[in-house]
Amino acid sequence: MILYKKRRHYKYTLVESYSRVIDIRPDEKLGNDFLYLDSNGKLFISEGYSWDGPSGPTIDTKNFLQGSLVHDALYQLIREQHLDFDNRKYADELLREMCMEDHMSKIRAFFVYWAVRLFGASSAKPDTLKAP
């Protein structure tokens, strides 16, 4: 369970820190002031982290928020070049898995997964590769 509040610029901000063990195991701890991934696969997202929730033509539902938090954090780590772009597929698969864990229907989770596979690449591209 996550605790969050709605925001203006970003839709949500964590009210309490959040962590989850994932299958990516870097050689050393990596990240920034708001999130990190350690060598044991612990993804830690600190209180105050803001994210925009589910993107695209979708509805923000409770069974989408936790997955969107982790997905956005992983895409940020990819964008900031802490993780290789190849990790994007894992992030998309984890989003689908987490949505189903939170009781999203398999059909909706399938469409969520394919939407990020087809249209999410630009959101994960490193900041240095984006046009000004």
C-alpha cells in the first residue's frame, strides 16, 4: 500500500517512503536524492517523491497507482542513465505485474503493458538524447 496526495504539476507525491525488491541487481547502489536501487534489488523511493501517475488515455485508479510509481521511478533511473535503456522492458513487465497484484483485470493490464511498450520509449530516453 502507498500513501500519496494529489499535486498540481505532478499528480501525486508520496507521503511516506516506499520500497520494493525488484529483479534488477546493480553492482552498486545507484540513484539520486529521491530514489535509489541497491545491489540487493531494493528500490527505495523517498517521502516527497512526485510522479505523474498513469499516462496516456487511461483512468487513474487505485490498482494503477503503485505500478505507475515504480514504473516512473525506473524510467527516471533509465533517463538519468543510472540504468541501461535495456531495462525498460523489465520496467514495463513489472508495471503489468504490479497492476495485476493490485487487482487490475488481466485484460486492462495487457493493454497497459502494450501501451507503454509501443509509446513509452521517449519517456525513458536519457535526458542527454532529448531535443532541447
